[in-house]
Amino acid sequence: MRARLRDAVRRGSTRGDGELAGRVCSELSADLPDEDLGEHLYDVIDMYRMGSKPRCEEVEYLGMVREAIERIEDGD
């Protein structure tokens, strides 16, 4: 699963894809202002340590990051 997510985010080869990824990342950053998301969302998933947040926050946080990755992958 991680490889698929990583490849989806890296595919931003056209200007439109890059703009979409930038917009989605900006929206996610606005929703998660206290988080350091970095430049690539796949790094967020790869580097996240389970148990580092309370369970309910962890589920919501990871869900939001995965949703952002899926939006980029789907071109939404």
C-alpha cells in the first residue's frame, strides 16, 4: 500500500498535477496547522509512528492524510 501511495504522489509530472498536489497539501496544512507535514505526503505516512497520538486523533490524522493522497491520485 505504501508504495502505491508514494507512486501516486510522485506522479505529479505535469504542471496541472503539481498544482493539484500543492492545493491539496495546502488545504491539509490548513486543517492540521499544528502538524509539520513536510513537502511530500508519502513521507508523512512512512515516518508516522503508531501510538504517538491518542487513538482517536491518530485515526483522524492518518485518515486525513490518506484522503489527501487519494485526492491527488484521483486528480480531484
